Amino acid sequence: MKRGIVSKLFILTTLLCMLILATIFIGQTIFFKQFYASQKVEDINASIQSFKTAYLEAKEDLSTIQKLEHNFYQENQSWITALDSAGNIKYANDFSLEIHLDSSQNKDFSNLVVNVPLNSLTSLEDVERLKFDLDKGNPVLIDGVIIDNTLVPTILTLEDKNFVLENRQLSERLYGNKAATETYPKGGSQIFVKGVIQELRLPVGTFGSDIYTNRVFIDRIKQFQVNLLMNENHHDYTEAMDYEENNIKYKIFISPMKDTTGETIYIFVMTSLQPVDEAVQMIQDYYAYVILFVLLLIVLVSFYYSKKIAKPLLQINETTNKMANLDFSETIPVTSKDEIGTLSDNINTLSNTLHSYINQLQQDIEKEKQLETTRKEFISGVSHELKTPLSIMKSCISILEDGVASHKRDYYFKAMAKEVDKMDMLIVDMLDLAKFESGTFKMEMDVFYIDQVIEYICEQLALEITNKQLHVHKQLSHTKVVANQHRIEQVITNFITNAIRYTPENNRILISTMEENDRIKVCVENKGAHIAQEHLEKIWDRFYRGDMSRQRSKGGTGLGLAISKNILELHGVQYGVMNTMDGVLFYFYLNKS
């Protein structure tokens, strides 16, 4: 297939621009997200190693460690804390209960005073509401787990009040599994102790206070603690795990290490991937505008190529090819004043001149053909219609001249008078038809009630209806219409007369009007033989004889429907004929007043 220069330039420009755009889009929306996550993991792993080194150098100095955690968050936008071998947050004494244990039950601890971390039992916001129940001196019951002299509380209850704090994740695993005590690490066991609250410690203005308000971070620490206590964690190296909540993705890092005392601790880090998701979404939204702009740019560039360079030449070539085949209907747009513009203008002048002459010649030929056809049809129809009455009159005159059947003299005179009336009617109809088809007749409009016109016509035709014993059913609306009343009466008379003529005796004729918005539909339906489908359009032709039911013996001149057609077309309204279930329906529309 031959391709022009315009299509080649357009396709090449489009493909190149879209390839570059697609490469950048795919790289930034797909690989960028993976690259960001991978780079984030590497950076945080490196920061964790630096943190671990600085942590050991701090030698458990609380202020130094808190500063290290704060700096880590500022540099990596990631939460970090250290957990002891039981999964408790180290240095969480700023959010804890100091409890003096009952000496009679202090068999598992080396001293009578223990710090119970509250982050695993409740949130910092709830403690602000519950701190009055945790006043000094209130007796408490603690149900939990002890590992290496470290208490992990599961349930804390005030003896004298209906007050319970619970680590639900741990309690569900402990009390939902009867064999749970057999799985505690390092010989840990469940304990139940009593004590008295000595002090409630709450963080004030420290980085740790922000950690305690981060519900997702605290929940992940609690889950890690449960898994650790149930021997379901085996962390020998730093690893990154994926976690998602509320459609936000997180990375969790757990790195074990030995502190200065030789105890195993865990550096727990959580970072959110929401910024990269937001960045990718912003890029996608941004690219929607970029794509629209690039597509617009491509269209503009291609338009410049086609319109300013190649399009005039292509159009000149196409137009001259058509002129070579005697088709002068197309013109060339003149968009410049250079040689191409002058050539285009000259070709247009030549094309317009030849086109006008050819069109005029074709119209004259078509008009002459149509006139000749009309003349032949008219002469043939008139000759046929006049032949029969003239033959009848000639026969009657011969009979009267020969004196045969003189006693029927009046009969033959009446027969000749009847034929004269038919010829007179035919001539009147032909004159009306010629007047309508001349193109100069102007239809004067009236305003009248359509139902009154139909009732009047039915009264005029009552004798013919009675003679055939027909039943006329009318469904008429009292509506004003805009039309030439005399000519519409002529149309309705033709339709009803036609229905009377072709309806079998003792049958029905249905006349109805139906309102449709600003129009009204007038229908005349007669019961009887159908009209063949191929003859439905021809029925409006003058002297139509396509069906035996329309023979001259039925009466009429053969011009009634042709006259009706012209009257309705001069009104500019819709009309038609169609076969119904057991008859034929003629209809037309009129505009309401």
C-alpha cells in the first residue's frame, strides 16, 4: 500500500514521541517505585548498622539513646526503638507502673519493686483518661510471663475496682493454647503476682512519647513480642518485612545484637512507603496532562506538515485526477499567495466553470427526461380514461340513430350524461393536478376544527355508506388545526370515498384522530383486501392500475390519491399508507393551532 509523505511524517513523529513518553512513564511509575523501596531498604539497613554502633558506644545512657532515635527518625523518616530479650521496649520506664510486690509471692524476682511497661497494655491517650485509677497505693493483680527475671504483663487488674488492662494479642495466644507454657523460650513460665502501685510514670516532651502515640508501631512491637515468646521468631540477621494497614504499606526491620552485658536485644524499625505511593500517584496524575500536551503537540506538528507543506500539493494532485475523469465537483483551498496558491486558484476557477456547465446540462437533460416521461404517462392515462366513456357514448348514439330499443331512449341518454359527468370530473382533476404540480400554487392556511370537517364529510357520504351497509366508527378529538380547509376536505373525502369503494359490504370503516405533541394524526382504515407491498409506494401515482381492486368499474378517475399526495406535500406534512391486520390504513399529519 502506497503511503504519502504526510502519513509517514505523522506516523514517525507519533511513534517517536509516544515511545519516549511511554519509556519515561513506565520507568517512573513502575520501576521508580521498586527502585525507591530497594534504595530505602539499603539506606535504612546502613543506618541501622550505624545506629547499633552508636548504641553500644552510648553505654545505655538514656538521653544519648533517645537522641540517637530522634536523629534516626529525622534522617530516615522511620521509627526505631530497642527491645529487650522478652520483646519489651528498653528504657520504657517513662511510660510504666512502678509496683511493690507482695513479699509472700516474690519467688521469681530478685527484688520487691518491678516496672510494668504500659505500652503493651494500653495507649498513651487512654492512660490520660485512666490515670486516676492508677493512683499510688491501689492494689493490683498481674497475670503474665516471666523470662530471665523480666516481667511481661498479660493482664493487670485492680483488686478493689472494675478495672482491667490487657495485652489482648498475648492473652489470646496464651489462654487460647493450653500447651503454650511448654513453648516459652529459655524456660519462661506464666506467673500471677500481687502488688501495690508505687508510681505512674508518663513521658513528657521526649521522642519516646511520640513512639507511644504511634498505634501501628506499637501494635507491630506487640505482635513481634507475641511471636518471640511463642518461639515463632528466629532472627539471626537483619531482615525487611512487608506490612499493610489502611491501604498504607510499611517496611519492618528487626536486627538482633548483643549489648554491653551480653544480653540479646532487638533493634526494631518501621518505615512507611506512603510517600512513594503518593509520589507515584502524583506522577500518574501529572502524566495525564503530559500525555494530553504531547498528543496536542503531535497533532499540531502533523497539522503543520500537512497544511503548510504537503496538503496543497496532494489536493492539487487529487483534484486534477478527478478533473481527468470529468469530475469537477471538488475545489482546492487557497491558503497562500505564492505559486501554489495561484495554481490552486486557477484550477478552482476552471473546476467551478466546468462544474456549473455540467450541472446545468445534467439538470436540463433530467428535466427533459422527466417532462417526456410525464407527457407520455399523461397522454397514455388520459387516452385510456377518455377511451371508455367515448366508446360508450358512441355506442349509445349508434343505437339511438338506428332506432333500436327506442323504448330505452331515456336510459341511453342517462348513460351518456353519466359518461359526460365522468369526463368532466376527469378534466377538473387533471387541471387540479397540473396546478399543484406546476410549483407555483400557494396554499392559503386556515384554522378549523378537524372533527367538524370529518363529521361534515361523513354526512355528505352517508348515502353511499348506507347503500353498502357499512359501519363507520369514529374516534375524534375536538382539536384546532392549521391547514387549507377546502383542500384538506378534498383529501379526507378522497380517503373516505376510497375506503367506501374497497370495503366489502356489512364491514367496518375506522376514522380516528390522535394527538402527538404539537401534531395530530388523521387515520382512515377500511377492512378488506391488502395492497401488495411492492405497490404501496406506487398507489399515489396518477392512473395507478396495479391491483384489480382499483379497476375503473369501482368508480373514480384514478387521480384522487395523486391529488391528495400533492395537497399534503404542499402543506409540508407527513403522510402514508400501510396494510393493517385485516385492511388498509391511510393517514396524514396536521399541525395543531
